[in-house]
Amino acid sequence: MKKMWLIPVLLSLLLACSPPEFTSEQALRILQEEGTYPKTGDYVFNLADPDVARRALATGLEAQGYITVRKSWTMANEAEPFITFTEKARPYLLGTPKGEDSAKMRIVRTSTWEIDQITKIEKIDDSHAVANYTMRSKHITPFAALSPNRATTRKNFAEFEFTGGKWQLQKRTEK
């Protein structure tokens, strides 16, 4: 009888050591605090490619005033790009890919990706969980018409671990 007090003590210690439940709200908060969302969607624009110039014309970017397309090719102007950006396109220009010539390659913003919702929380073990979530494309720019990936939603997942008394993001993967 004297050892009966030991059972509740052991049970409370066991429960105190297990991590708290991992919820969708926690996963969303941690992903947002990470700072990578909202995420910019982009497209690498090859200004020297005549096929890209034809596609850009077909999307109406020139008619809308975002680009100017050189429609003729001569030996004298072969070094000039087929596409030049106008002042109206300036807010969508993000820079040049590393190691590329700015006269030939530019990165343009196509949209902004934000976390839409946590769709599923899967507990792997007491200290590991996976959160499946969807992202939604918002603030779509005129340059999105050139992007080969025009999806407006994406499915992703992130792995979390309970360490140091709290849940932490370990790895985020885009599908």
C-alpha cells in the first residue's frame, strides 16, 4: 500500500515528457514565421530568343505596353535582344540570373504564392510530424501568361520535429 502513491507520480512524469499535440494552427503559424511566405513566383525571360519573342507578342504584352519586340533581324542588329522592357514593366523586374548577361536574360515576377490551408497533419512518432498544405497563387502579373507553370494551386508538405520544448520546422518540400 505504501507504494501506491508511486503510480500517479510515474504516470504524471510520463505524460509530462511526451510532446503536446501538433495542430494545423501551429503548423500554419510556424510556416508563416519562417519568412519564406508569401513567396514570389517568377519566370526567366530569354530576351534573345525569337520563340520567346513570338510567345510574348501572342500574349499581348507589347499591346499592353510592358515590352517592345524587335520584329526584324539583320546582321547589324544581331547582338541586340528581341525583347526590351518598358517603364511600365519595371515593377515586375526581379533581376538577372546569376552568371547571365542582363541584355539576354531577365527574371520577371509572375505571381505571389501564399499558404492557403493546412490539409492534413500526420504524426510520424511522438516527436515528428508532417503537415500537408496547399499554396494559392495571388497577385498574378501580366507576365504569368508566359510561364510554363500556370497552376493557381500547389500541394506541399513540411516536416516538423519537437525539440527544445517546442515544434520546429525541419524541412519544407514543394511538389
